[in-house]
Amino acid sequence: MNAPLSLIVFALDFTLWECGGQRLDCAKPPFTLNPKGKIHDSEDRLLRLYPDVPKIFEQIDAMGYRTAIACRTIRIAWARDLLELMDFRDRFDYEEIFPASKVLHFTVLKRNSGIPFQEMLYFDDDPGNIAEVKALGVKCVQVRRGITLRAFEKGMDLF
């Protein structure tokens, strides 16, 4: 019998958002929100959530799951600023944004949440991160070019 799902964890770069075709660390602040609601960096690169992200979080909210971020950026303040500009930071119960291995991110998540690894679901684009986290006992889904409803449903089917 499978453990219940208690926490859904997301990477940021190339999983929840896209930063002008590169990782957030390569963006150029300041980030600005234009009158049409689009966010750009100082070199006019578009920074955006992938299209299915709002629908995925509507489903998560309807099902009542807790959520977390596990992000390995050195640009911690930039990540938080961008989440705020996207009006998306309050969507997460736990936020682990610091430059370290995903193993450390998940160790801190487990300690802070009290949720065992076997009850966590993780989405990331990086196969190395997926391998590290899967070795902990977390169920993982590798996404390509951002999370989609299909990838989300694939993850939910693991429980």
C-alpha cells in the first residue's frame, strides 16, 4: 500500500517558471511589472509562470494539499521578489530557497513539516535533482519545458 500524499514540492526554474529562456541566476534585475501584467527584467526578458501553473494550483487548493518550493539558486532575494511580483509567494506552505543540494532542501522540509519523504511528491526539470531526491524515497516527476497538467496528473497517479 502506498503512503498518502501530504506535500507537493516544486523546483522553480524551468519547472514553475521561465526566465527569458534561462535560469533566474542569469536574469538582470530590477524586475518590473508592466501595465499588461507582464514581468520583465532590465534587459526586457519575459519572466513568467508556465501556462498550466494556475490551473494546477487551483486543483491543489481544491484537494487541500500543502505545497513547498525547493530551489537551489544563489539569488534568494530575486526568487522571492519574483514570486511576490507574480502574486504567487503565498501559495507555498514551505519555502526552501538557498544554494545547496536538493537532499538538504528535502531534509529541511522533512524537519520543518514533519512529513516523511514517502509522503512527498516532487517536480523538477533537472534529472540530477530527480535522482538525488528519488533516492530519499520521495516520488518524483521530471518535467520538460515547464510543468503541465499532464505531468501533474502523472505525479498524482503515483499515490
